[in-house]
Amino acid sequence: MIRNYFKIAFRNLQRNRVFATINVLGLALGITCAILIFKMVNYHLSFDTFHSKSDRIYRIVTEFRGEDGGGHSPGVPSSLPKAFRNDYTFAEKVARVITFDNQLISIPSEKEIKKFQEERGVAFAESELFDMLDFPLEKGDKKTALAEPNSAIITAQLAQKYFGDENPLDKTIRLDNRIDLKITGVLKNLPENTDRRQEIYISNSTLETYAKWLAAEDNWSGVYSETHCFVLLKKGTQAAQVEKAFPEFSKKYHGEDADTYWYHLQPIVDMHFNPDYNGYVEKRNLWALSLIGLFLIITACVNFVNLATAQALNRSKEVGVRKVLGGHPRQLFWQFLSETAVITGFSIIAAYFLSQLAMPFLNDWFDTNLKINLLQDTPLLAFLSILLVTVVFLAGSYPGLVIAGFRPALALKSKITQQHVGGFSLRRVLVIGQFAISQALIIGTIVIASQMQFSKKTDLGFNKDAVVMLPLPQNDLAKTSTLRSKLSQVPGVESVSFCFQAPAANSNNSTDVRFDNRAEDEPFSINTKAADADYLSTFDLKLIAGRNIIQSDTIREYLVNEAFVKRLGLTNPEDVINKNLRVWGNDALIVGVVKDFYTYSFRANIAPTCIMSSYDNYMNIGVKINTSNVKNILAALEKNWSETYPEFVYDHQFLDERIAEFYALDDIMLKLIQSFALIAILIGCLGLYGLVSFMAVQKTKEIGVRKVLGASVSDILWLFGKEFSRLIVVAFVIAAPVAWYVMNGWLQEFEFRINLGASIFMAAIAGTFVVAAVTVGYQSLKSATTNPVDSLKSE
């Protein structure tokens, strides 16, 4: 019987190839999106869940509370791990790990020194870390690998990169041209789904040589965000017990500042998602993507229902004959479900290949390495199996029930009307749902694109164009002076500034500040920008009071911004000129006030900021260039830099590219939403085609009568147009408030944002009208120009 169902199903689909093709295409597009979203969501939800003890592994994080609102950091004071280990028995293991990104690694040899700039950097770690995390060693003993100073373990991938097929054990690598490290172990390559991406781990005892300020035994005065403390709680110990102990712990080590430092336990599986502690993606974004995938599947099923019920009238005689010959409604129902199963099966096959084609683009956007292999991916196989059954019953049940319910006498006489196949009511509801989803996605696309455009076009308070950022690997005064001179003499170079970072950067230093010799520090922190006297001219910062700092290698004078003046409660910038300021324990006079500039992305307010000369803290070189001869200028910059620092790896980046990195994930989300909106529109167009086809069949005689009575082509077109206009307007009434609520919530993440004006919503509904007009135009025009004689004589 089942075999017979599928045989007849194939025959029916061959007779109605257009119907079958449209349904396969619509379902394939929806299922393709579902596959891609499933892979992406499943991938992100799997982060760091592979650790066998993940339910007991936590990271201690810091929350700062103060009058200026406070903040969060995934790091802790470098002395905290040892104190926690000594003071409490909550944990089975405690490990400190301190990371430094973008480090130079060289391989000393007699012939040639190989140099590698490792963006993921290095991590100084206590060996207990590998008792918690499931990062097994291929070579070496984890108990002794990091026991000695100047020892390191690397991944198998780096071992191959550095030493080829040679045994890496006991080989030497050099960190930052300063410290030689002996390889004492080789880690298996790290899995893709972990947030600990460092591939070089160095013994904790080596830290004092590299960064003595972090290795200090009693360092509680600040938090370096890459100083992490992992704990493995003992079995039976609850996180809430540890949380209760933290206030007293903070009082013991922070004294009067205890109310500022609040510590919390963060589960390791939460590290990937929590935005407060630099999580990559919020879970709510994953659920939003999942919801979009569900909506796209629903819209594809809606198309199927619309087209199937439109075709039902053409199959009325077939159903009548089957019933007269003894066919049972239940058999007819399962016959139609088998047709649905065949269409869905073809759609899944097509979607599988479409997702294979689309996955490289998704990997490129998200910098992932996801693959689609049905035979080796059990979760995906289970997902598609469930999807197949769900779509078959979701899309096939209603049309199957309608067809199975035809009365044979009416069917054989061709008396089946739209009332017998459910009328327009259900189809209207379904198409309204399609329009609402499409319009919501269109509105979301417009809002995100507008905010991204706002971020790119808004005046940042400084010049981000035509500025090249070069690394400063060493603070050697003789070398920097020589390099400054060489760079300034390059034709096309307009200005050169040595600084810590550009005006807006992901890396910022904040500290306590005391103004005008007051008895106490101000109730807010200040963002510090170490920079020379050419900083203002290089980045086009505007002075609004006082003068620029004089050229110096040490802190002698300060510049502050307008935000600092406002936080002091002052209105006139001149009121702070020649007043004393204490920053980092250094007292000096404020000599100028600069116009506010954005210190972070648009997600954060402009911070109170000071600029001062501090040679020891320079890490970058900003070079303002004339863009008329960029290629030659960049070549000259590289030549002069490499001659000055031959032992380091040259790199450069335009400042506008660095600024764009603030919104990299937003740009990816925009691409995704644009893609899904386009697919929703395509699926919606197929749905419109189904409905207009149904209307054309039902109104054949009505159109003929109207034309005989003098109706014009435009009158007939409006007969179709007014129906869809109503549906679009009703859908917009549903979609607009939902889209406003969702996108307004997203915009709240930005301190500086666009307004959700009426123009955005008008553009969405106008675009929907255009798409609908193009979609229904052909079928409507065809019906409007049909000879009325043919329409009236048809039975």
C-alpha cells in the first residue's frame, strides 16, 4: 500500500511539474536556512561543554561598583588566585592564567632566525589548569611540563609550523626577543569550540621575568583583564556558597575599597555568551536566529498549503472517481501526505546541497570551520529527520483533509467551489503571516544597516581616515627618535605620533584621578591616553581651551577632554587650566582642554579622558598620510620600520579598519539578516503566486462577466490588487510594533544611536508593495487579458 502511495505521488507530481517545482524550491530555501542556523546555534552552544568536569569549572570575574556606574572585567587582581587557594577549601584545584595577545615568537638557529607573529599570543599558566581542562598532551608529562622556569608547551599544530617533522621536545623558542623557552610538552590541537584559543602555555614561574608587575605577591591595586582565575569546585560544593564568601574576601584584601571590587563565579560554559565579560555572542541572539529559522520553515509550509489548496480544484474529479470506486477518506489523506513527503524529501536533498554551497560564506563571516557531513553528524541527521516528519504533517495535513473531504457527487460534476477547499480565509491568514515575517525582517535589515551607516559616517571627534597604525615593539629612545625622523621624511607623510593607542580603541587604561589637590580622589575614573605632542595634529583633535602639551618623554603636563570638565560639575573649560591633576601618582598641571572624541565604540559613553606624554607606555605609531600615493608611502613605511626593528615582524593597519572592528559582529548579523530577509521575500513571492493562481481559477467567470459588462484591464488588475493591498496593510499592522519592540531593544545597546523614525517603516511597507506588485502582476495581467468568451464557456 505504501509503495502504491508513493508511485501515484510521483505520477501526480510529474503531471503538475510547476506546482512541484515551486514547492520544492520554497521548502528547500527554508530548510537550507534551518540547516545553517542549526549548525551555527549547535556549534556555539557546544563551547567548552566537552570538558569532563565542565559542571564544576568556574572562572572568578570582577564587577566594579562606583558612583560612575562601574563595569565588569573577566580578569582579577593577579594575587587573587593564590589568596583564594590559601583562604578557602571550596576548590579542588585553583589555577591562574595570564594571557598576552599578539606576541612575537622566533626560532633561534645558526643559519636564520624564523619569526612568527602569533595573534592568539601566549599564556603564563599554573599547571593545575590542565587538571581542570581537557587539553591532553601528545608528548610530555603534564605534571612536570610547566614545573621549571622558562619551559613551555605548544600545540601539535604549532610544533609542525615551527619545527616541521622534527621532535619538538627540548627545542627552543624565543618570546618577544627576550626570553628563551624550552619546549617540554606538546598539546593535542585545540578543539574549535573552546574560548581558550592560546596555543602556547608558559610556566607561571617565568612571568616575573616577562611582566614583574603581574607576578608581584601582593598586587591588588588593579585588574588586567587577561588575568584569569579558574577554579574546580569540590563535589557537593555549590557556587552560591562561594558567592557568599566573596564580600568578606574583598574586605580582607581591599580594605576601604571593598565596595568597589565584587567577585563572582562564572561557569565555564557561560564564558562564550556573557557580554559583560567579553562573551562572543549572546544567547538571545542565537534564540533570535533559531526563531527566524522557524519562521522561514513556517512560511515555506504556508506556500505549500496555498498551492496545494489551489490545485485541489483541479483534482476534484480524480478524488470523485476514487471515492466512487471505494476509496476511503483516510486513504486519500495518506495519499496526499505521501505526495507531501516526496516533495519534502526532494526539498531536503536540495537544501543539503544548497547548505554545502552556502557554508563557506558562513565560515568566512564568522571565522569558523563548520562542515556539513550528514553521515558523520548525528545531531544534524536527527534534526533533519524530525524536520522531515514535522514539515510533512505541518504542510500536508490541512490540504490532505480538504481533498479527502470532497463529496464525490459534487466532485464528479465539477461543482467543488472555494468554500469546499476552505475559502480565502485561511489562505489570507497564512499570507498575512508571511507578509508580517518578511516585513519584520525588512525593518530589522533597514535598522541595522542604518545604525552601521551612522557608526561609519558620524563625526568621531578625530580623523580616522588616512591614518596608518604601526606597532612599536620596543621603547628604545634612540631607535624611536631615529624612526620618527625617517618616517617624517617620507614623501606624503604629514604627521607622526607615538602613542599608546588611537583616540578610540578596544584597549584602554583607566585609573583613579584627583583634581586640584583635593583631599580625596574624584568619584569617577579617568581614561588615560599616553601620547606625544604630535597626537593632536595626527588625529585632528581640536583644542577648545589652553594649549597643547610640550614634547617630553615623561609626564609633565596634561590635556583633558570636555567630558572630564563636565564630570567635575564645571561649565567653562578655562576653569581647569593650570589646575593640578594627579594620575598614576603623577602630579602635573592641566594645560589644555580638547573637544570630546569617542573613546570606545558607540555602545559606550564618552569617558573622561586625559592625554599625557609617557614614553614607557607607547605601543603604537600613528602616521597621517596623503592618500594620493598610498602604495609607495606604505612601502617606505615598511622599509624604514624594518630597518629599525629587523628582529620583529612588520605589520600595519589603517585606523578606519580598527574602528570597523568595533562593529564586526554587527556587520555579520546584518549580512545574516539581509540574507534571511531576501529568502523570506522569495518564499513570500512563491506564496503570493499560489494565492493569485487560486484567485485566478476561482474568478474566471467573474472576470469574463466584468469584461463583457465593460470593465477595463486596469479594473481587473485592481480586482486582484485590492485583495493583496489589504493583506499587506494588515500584515504591516502586525509586523511594525513587533519589529519596533525588537529593534528598539537592540538599539538600546548603543549609547549613540539612530532614531526609529516613521521613514524606516514606510520604506519597509513600500518595498513590500513593490515586491507584491511584481509577483502578482504577470498572473493578474494574464487573467485580465483573457478572452471573456473563453472564460464564460468553460465548465
